[in-house]
Amino acid sequence: MTFDSYEKLLNDASDILSASTVSQERLKIPRPVLMEEGKQTIVRNFVDISDMINRNEREVAKFFMKEFGIGVNVDGRRLIINRKISDEEFNNKLEQYLNVYVRCYECNSPDTEIVKEGRVSVIRCKACGAQHPISPSRELTINRDQVEEGKRYTVTIMEIGKSGEGRTKLYGYTIIVPGVKKGQTVQVEVKKIREGSAIAHVVK
């Protein structure tokens, strides 16, 4: 494939990315605002954070109660934690919650919902359609994982684009792979990246 062909595919990809997909990739979660009142820590914008990630504030509060091993209480739009917690401690636990209970395990999109499959709680991604049982032990790898030119990745093709190219999601990027079929799992090498999209070719 020529350089001009890569450029055309990347341009096509940028044109057809839906507004919802772009907005989800750029989702900015409010920075937690903490303050101390006596021996308590108040998270002033706790419900705002819960609303942004589309999770019930009571369920999120249960996570922090378990992790900190201390009583918590949702009061209006605030979370009250019954001991002093540093910004770093809270932010680390919030990142853990996001990684386990919010971000898609395939494409890292935060546009997900938790559903029940029998007795198992499953994260269902609205962006890529992936479903995974919730794994509390999931490693915090979001910040380390990224798509880079020249590197190889194993991907499963989720759909076929209007020009016949395969498409999938990886670490928040749209991966475009010519000459593949939907549902096919292949090893690819990334040739070019631009604006959230990457062109790759199958490694033979």
C-alpha cells in the first residue's frame, strides 16, 4: 500500500468517526475537590463525578467504604469519609474504580454500563460492543498502554468500513486494517497514526 493510500484511509476514518465516539474518548472526569472537617474528609463534587461516569453514587460510595475500611456517607452531592484521606489516596482509589468498573476492557472507552448476566456482573461497552465479567484484580495498565507506529498488536476485527477495510478499537484508537474479514483475529503492525486513528497491515 502506498503512502497516499494510507493518507486516504486516515482521512476517511476521521470523517466517519461519530461525534459520540469522539466525545467519549475526550471525556474529562471532574477533579475531586477534597476538604477536611475535623477528622472527616469531604469530597465536595462526589455526585458530579458519579454522574459523569454514569454510575450510581451509592454503589461508588460502597467501593470507597470497602477500600478505605471506614464508614462513608453520601450527603447531598458530597461524600463524607469518616477519617482523613489525602488527595493522592483518594485519586488512586478513584483510578482503580474507573479501571475495574468503568473503562472498557477492550478499547478503554468510559461509555459503558454494568449489566447482569445470570449471577455475573458484566461491563458492556457502548462504543465497541465488548462484554467482560468485572475483574476486581484488573491491573492498572491504562496509562502505560498506547498504540505506537512500528509496533505489533493482536486485534479482532469488529466491523467492515465503507471502503471494505476492517476496523476495530485498541486503547482508544480506531485501528484500520485492509484485507481482513469481520470477526477475524490477526496480528498487525501499525504503519501510521493520526488524530485517534491508526492504519495497520496484517503481519504474515
